[in-house]
Amino acid sequence: AKKESQRKLDIEAMGNEPTSVAVEHFTRKAEEEKSKRNLTSVEEYVPPVATQYFAKKEEEKAKEMEVARSTVRTKEAVEPLPADYITKQGEKEMGEKARKQAELADAVMPVGVRYFTKGKGEADRLEREASHQKLCDSQASVATKYFARKAAEEAETKSRQGAGQEVMPAAIQHFTMADRAEKAKRQAEIDAMKENPLPLAPGQAYFTSKWLEENEKKAAEIEAMKENPPPSSVATEYFAKKESQRKLDMEAMANEPSSVAVEYFTRKAEEEKSKRNLTSEDYEPPLATKYFAEQEKKKAQEIEAARSQTRSLTPMESVPVDHFTRLGRQDTEEKARQAQELAEQSQPIAVKKFTQEGEVQKSMRALDTGLNANMSVATKYFHRLEEDEKAARAEAQEGQKDMMPAAIQKFSTMAFEERAIKKAALEESISNPPPVPPGIAHFTPGLNEE
């Protein structure tokens, strides 16, 4: 509180002190600038060039807006159109195009097709619709008839009064109608050009007329050649006669008896064919046939021997899928055990003693702490029962494991046996190394002693 009161006294003292020269100077300058901005007389204050430029722009913009407003006020008000006016206009145009296409089709349609399409077909359709409506009316309930009649009356009233019909926004109506007028104008110009095409350019008209004359001339020549074909040339008549003579010669040769040579070779071919079809011992097959027959017999004998050898073998006992994984784990555990025994052999007695005591205490703490410490007798009983059930389920699942396929088991067993043989040979060479060669022993004298 004392500090705050002292601060207020200091502020009052500073306010009562006279201002400096600099403060008085800038205060006076600010008041002069403010008085200049508040002046309204042109003689007293002239605004900057930029201010004058933007003021002029604003005046021009205001004049343009006023002119646009006056132009809009002079125009007649546009009558609002329904929201679906453009859609109806498009449907009307499509209906007109469909009507013209139907009239064109009717002009080229046969009498029978027109009868069954327009006359009988239309009458059958109207009759089917009438019968369907009659059946619906007879099967409909009273409520259905009432609401159907009510809906029809409401629809008729709305269509007659035009109540509830949405009106197209003015902007959309303006631009849409302007676009449709532009499209109608362009279409009218295109139709007028189709009816009264523009005259061709002199060069284009000249070459077009020449092209039409040539086409007419070619068509006339073709028609004349069809009516009066020109006589064939001497060469054509000659080769036509030669061709007809060749066909006659071929027919005569086919009807003549065959020559002695043809009969001989035909008979030889039939004899060879009959020899190939023989099954008795009178037929001696070629050497190549004998060779391949012997090869087939040898192959069949080898297959049969392999089958008999396979049947004589003792069937392998199926093993689980993880059999070799377990073997690998057992090898790893055996190596770990051997390493532990080797470490214990070189371990001091005191270290070994305290390590064993630490393991015993750790196992006791695991039994005394955790959930078992706060369990009641019944909870411990059911917990042990649940553990026994889990162990039984694990044993049952152990017996129901998937078995390894025979091919994988066979080759994996062979690989394991081969690796075991190599390992045994390596251990044997380590325990009983071979004698050192004389040359190595000569140049390394201390090797034998080691």
C-alpha cells in the first residue's frame, strides 16, 4: 500500500512539472496538422494529387451508377417465369423433333407395318391399359379410391390455379433467355444458309463444276460398257481356249487307267502298310524300332525295381510340424547347459554359494509376493485347478498337432543326419587331430610340444 501511494504521488508530481521544449514543439506541430485537415476552404487547404485523383474516380463511378440506374428504370419490367419454364420449352422442342421423325418414318413405312403399329397396336395398348385400370379399380379398397380421387382433384386444382408454383430468379431468367435468344438467332442463320446457300467463289465453282462433269461422264461410260461390253482381245480368247482344253485333258486323264509304274508303287505302298499292321512273328521290325522298344522295357524294369524297393522299406513314423524346431531348441539348451557347467567349474566357491542363495531367495519371493500373498484358501484352490486345466489342454493340443508332410520329413531327416555326421567327424578331428606333416613340423618346432 505504501509503494502504491508513493507511485501515485510521483505521477502527480510529474504531471505538475513543466513540459520539455521538444514535447511542446511536437505538440504544436500536431495541432497545426489537425487544424489543416479540418479546413474546408479551398483557398486555405489544397489536398494532395493522389487524394484529388481518387476523389475524381469516385465521382465518375457515382455518375456511371446513376446512368445505369436511370437506364434500368426506363426499361419495362420482365414478367417472372415459372422455375420449370426452360425445361418445358426443351421438352416441347424434343417432342417436335420426335413428331417430325415419326412423320418421316410414316412416309416410308409399308402399309402392313403402319397398320399393325399405328392402328391395331395402338388400339391393343389402349385396351390393355383400360383393362388394367378396371382391374385395379375393382380390387382397390374404399380408402385407396378416396385418396386417389382426392390427389387427382388437388393436382387438377393446382394446375388450373398455378398455386404454389416456384418462380425463376430474375438473374437466371435474364441470362437464360438472352442465351436462348442468341442460340435461336444462330440456328435461324444456319437454316437460312441451308435453304439459300452462299454463292461459291469463282475458283471453287469452276473446279466443282469440272468435278461434277467428270463424274457424270464416268457414270455414263460405265453404263454404256454394261449395255454394250467391248469385244475381248485375241490374247484373252487364246488363254480362255487353253484353259478349257486343260480342264478337258485333266478329266480325260482321270478317266484313263493308271500306268504300270503307278500300279507298281501303289501295290508296294499297300504291302508296306499291311506289314506295319501285322502282329505275327513273320514281321521283322526295323533296328530303330527294336532299340526304342528295349529302352522302354529297361525303363519299366527300373521303375518296377524302385517301387519294390520302396515297398520293402519300413514306413517312417510321422512327426509333428515343429519336430525339428524342438530339436534345434534342445541343441541350444544343451550348449547353454555345457557353457554354464564350464562357467561353474571356473567360478570361485563364494560366488557360487551366494549365486545359489540368491536364486533360492528369488524363487521364494516369487511364491510369497504378488497375487498368491493376498489369496484366500478357496482362491488358491481354484487358481491351482485352473492351472491344471490349462496344462491338460496344452497336453491335449500337443497330441493333436499337425503332422509334417512325408517328403519334407524325409529330406529334413537326411539333412539332420548328414549334419550330425559332419559334426561328429569335426569333434573327432578336434579330440584326435591328425599328425602334423614333416614340413610343417620342421618349420614350426614348438607345434608338437603344444
